[in-house]
Amino acid sequence: MPEVINSTILDANESAFFARELEHIKARSYDIQYPEYKATRLIPVSNEAGSGADTITYQQFDSVGIMKIIANYADDLPRSDIKGKEFTSPVKGLGGSYGYNRQEIRAATMAGKPLQQRKANSARRAYDQAVERIAFLARTDDGVNGGLCGLIYNANTTKAGAATGASSGQTLWINTTTPANVKTPAEIVKEMSDLCVDVDTLTLGVEMITKILLPRPHYGLISNTRMATGTDTTILQFFLRNNPGVSVEAVNQLRNLDPKPSGGAGPSNAMLGYNPNPDKLTLEIPMPFEQLPVQERGLEFVVNTEARIGGVIIYYPLSVSIIEDI
């Protein structure tokens, strides 16, 4: 007697093969990793809101009040209190699917070969690409990400232009039009160090930069350019030696930004500094990638996939800083 799966008649062997293969494929697809996608590693991920959330609301509090010298039996003691603001960020759904037709199932069963894993991998890869795009590049007004905002264009990211080098008179690290008109290695080190020092100074040590992200060409420049003739120390090595506790990494999304993070036409290459601490910022993914039960559609069996994402929330505005036009 043939077995029935989703009201479609399949040979018993085909049915058992398909159920077993699909279970294996879904497990493998969920576990697969693509190292080129960095958002979930570089930005702390929070699933706290839960899959049913349509918005994420967080509160920001500050304390106010003083103490003063008082006279005996004083009854006008100064009052301390807290004041707070409430912020709300939307949550949006992501959806995709993959499937196998009946002939693919029959052919795989006859040949004793597994069903193609690539279809499920493609669905998972589409999810990873969407998370990467939203986490770094989403803008509330871009018309394609449902009002979500990522790290680079976030309203709570502090933005400034690159400083002019004292000796070179230049702002760019790399100049493809006039290669000689660029900052010196010492000026590049100063710009990276100033990013860390300025945040620490501005916040009286409350905030600190522990990670710097650079466009890939700029990371390549500091990794392979010597600080000075006659030394083997690169710009990157010199910076890291003099800024313990700070790491530097390349990301593709900081290259050729258009519009600029501060507004206006690009392209612009930018350097971003932050502290990857979940108390400072989070990438909200209330529901990670999930694969739903198989459905029959005509002569095809389809697996729908979904997820929910809330963009990047920066809780302390001065904890993330961007330098444009480097």
C-alpha cells in the first residue's frame, strides 16, 4: 500500500527516502556556517524579545540630584530622582523557501543518492545575506528594510569627517586618482588612536573603543605598509602595540558608502569604532532562521523558511563612532 505524504501518493520507498533525507537536509542547513558573514559575530545578538514581538521597546534612565551642606534640623533636603526616555524599534519578518519535485525524489531514490543539499543551503544563505545587509546597512528611510536600522546609519552612531593630516595636508588614506596625495603612516595611526581617545575623553571614561572596523582595502593598507623605511613594523602592528585592548578587523560594508552615514552623496569609505558589549548595542533577532513543515504544491514539495529581525539598537549614543572619508 503506497504511503500518503501531504495527500500526494508516493511509493513507500520514495516516501521513506524523502522523509529521511529532508530531516537530514534541514538539520545540516540550520547548522551550516558561512565565514564571510560577520554581523552576528561582530555585533552582540539578542533573542530576548521572542518570536511574537512586533516591536522592541527599551528604556534609558539617568539619575539627577545633588547633596549639599545642611544646617541642623533642616527640612529642605535636596531631592534625588531618576528620569527616563522610552524608545521603540520595529520587528520585521524574513521569508524564503526551497523545494523538490516528485521526479527529483524518484530519481534520487532510484540512484541511491541523497537529495541536493544545495537548495536548503541556498535558503539559509539568503537569510544570512539579509541579516548581514540589515545589520550593517539598513536605513530607516531606504524603503526596502521596513524602517529597520543597522549599525552604520544608526541615529545613535556618532559621525565625523576625517581630520586633515598635519604634515601631508590630506584626509584620505587611499587615493586612487592621485596616489601620492594620502596621509602618512604616522597620521593614519593618529587618526585611529584619536578615535579611541576622543570617545574616552568625551565620556569621561564611561565609554571606550575596543574594536575598530575598516574597509577591506584600508585594512590591507595598514597590514602591509611599514611605519617607516628601515623597519619591519607595519602601521597595524604599531597601532596595536600602542593601543592594548583594541582589535582591528576588515568588513566590506564600510567601503563606498552612498549616501554617507552623516547624509549627503557618497561614495565614502569609513572607519567605525565601538565596544561589542551587549550592554551597549545589540542586533535584535527575536526569531532566528526556522524551517517549517513540508507542504505539497502541485508536483512539488516545498519547505518554507522564516525569521524575524529588529535591526541594531544602540543603547548609548557615544559608544559607537564613525569617521567618514578616510
